[in-house]
Amino acid sequence: MAKTLGLHILADLYGVEADKIDRIEDIRELLEGAVKYANLTKISSHYYQFQPHGATGVVLLAESHISIHTWPEHGIATVDVYTCGDPSKAYKAMDYIISKLSPTRVDKQVHDRGILEEKEETEKFRSMLLKV
């Protein structure tokens, strides 16, 4: 298995109650809570309130970032969690966000980022096959 530098989880959350994702105060509490729960290192954050509905937020981490963009009028939030190092922290942060928002449906993608040693592993495997 190839070694990677980071794990990037993208999730579209559907069926989220509007009052959980409409105001920046709620989005701030959600993302800051995810950072603490996953034991991540916050560098800075920024939040923006849309009118008449919705908010967006991003937390810059030493490990990378967490972001959210919301459409409360549609019950939708899109979430991005990218961390380097321990991949369990990315999963913990995303699980925290999903548990707090209680969506009825989640479409999630998980991507390895910065793949290392792939060429080396492929060459090792190829040489093993050629010896047989």
C-alpha cells in the first residue's frame, strides 16, 4: 500500500435542519468543536454570513483545513476536511460534524493526497512478478 501525505474527505450533507446551518454563530461553534474533538491544531479561522440565508466558514489548521458552505433553504451543507499526518483525525472531525448536523443523507468521498512511494511499490511488485 502506498504511503500518503494526507487524507481529504469531501461530504455533501442533505436533509439538514435549516436552523443548524443558517447563522455563522452556529457554523463557528460546529467547526471549532470539530477541531477540538479531533485534537487538531487551529491556526486561524474566518466565517461569512450570507443574506438572506446561509453561511460559510474555514478553519486553517497546522494539519491543513476544514471548511463548510451552507444552503439552509435547501437543507444542504458541503463539508471539506483535509488533514496531513494521522488520518484518524480527519475521520474524527468529519464524524463530529455529521453527528451534530444529523443529515438524512450523506454523499462522501475520501481521497489520499500526496502519494509517496507509489513508483517504488509498483517497481517492487513488477520485479516480483518478473522473477516468477
